[in-house]
Amino acid sequence: MAFEPYGASHWAATGLLALIVAVVCVQRRRLRGSKQARIALAAASAAVELAMLADRAVKRDWDIYALPFELCSLMIWLTALMVLTGSRRLYEVTFFLGILGAAQALATPDLTAPFPTLGFMHFFLGHILIVVSNLYMTIVEGYRPTLRSALRAFGWLQVLAVPAAIADMLAGTNFMFLARKPPSASLLDLLGPWPWYLLELEAVAFALCLLLLGLVKLGDRLFPSHNQSPKEGSPS
């Protein structure tokens, strides 16, 4: 039995994300400065990816898709490193590209593995951890994106797309959906045909970065006591 989008397991995974984010919001003061919580988030992210790699090793399934050319495959490692080290430079990238990429994947999963297979767990837990980790650093530790960091993140998106595009051309893969739209329903269906949807996607990605930045700014205005201004400043 294949995974069913918007079935019970999909809604349960979405509900898990909402629950964790709610707990982070409620417990933000208690969690602030907790190295244990950040280590746990980083360890969980690494464990999810290592479990997938171990499964591939056991099954000897080492095709090109084992390479971390998908946006979220890169983001989960960078997010884990960002949370562990507190790097603001990494936060600039993972906040925008990680949250937007993971949110799109969670909303329209390109997945066939049903619950409770490892493929299902890897997909949903990995994307949930990307979102939760970046929101944790924003809500709990007071990190804040800026317009400049949004521009830098958009620039990094172009850089990260280069090896994915090369792999797509040489191996016929579809990393980052640069070669074609996914077979399952996705937000890309609202755009034009290849290759024109790639240009449209650039505009959409930049607009979403600005939207995400705007949501953080709005949250700070609505809940000024939640804004941890001592953490703001130049990334390190």
C-alpha cells in the first residue's frame, strides 16, 4: 500500500509538527540557552539521515540519489550544524531555504513509502526537524532574519542548484525538480511547462523569502516581548 497524500498518516505528521512548534513557543523561556535541547535537535537530524544511509548500505542501494543534491538533503545537515554551533551565517541560509523547502515538501509530499516504513519516517521526520530547528533558533534563541540575509539565501539557492543541475543533465535525475515537475501533485503544477517554470520558480522563491521575513517582522510587532533583541546583529 502506497503513501496517500492527505491521508491519516499525512495529517498525523503535520499535527506532530504543529504540536512541537506549540511546545517550543510555550516553553521558549525555559528552553532559552539550553545546550541540551540544541544538541538533541542536531543529533535527531543526524540520526534521521544516518538511518537512511545505513538502510541504503544494508540494501546496497547506492545509486546517485544517495548524494545530497536535493535541497532538503543539504538543509538537514546544514541545519543540524547551525543549531549545534549557533552559526548565524548558516542560519541565514537554513532559515529561508530550509523552512521553505521543507514546508513545500510537507504540504505536497513526493513520496510513495507508507507509514510506518523507514522511507516514511525519514521523509517526514527529516523535514519536520528542519522546520522545528530553524523556528527554535528564531523563537527561543532570538535569531532574526534580515532583508540582507534573504538576498544572500536566494543567492545561495542559485549556487546549490548548480551541482544538482549538472547531475540532472549527466544522469537523467531530477534533483530539486530542475529537470521536470514531480509526478505527484505539487505547487509546481500551478506554474508553466519546463523550462519556463524554472524562471517562474525563481520569482516565487524570492517572493516567499520576503513573505517569511515579513511574517517574522509581523510577529515581532504583535508580540514585542517575544523578540530577543540581544541575539540580533551581524551573523558570526
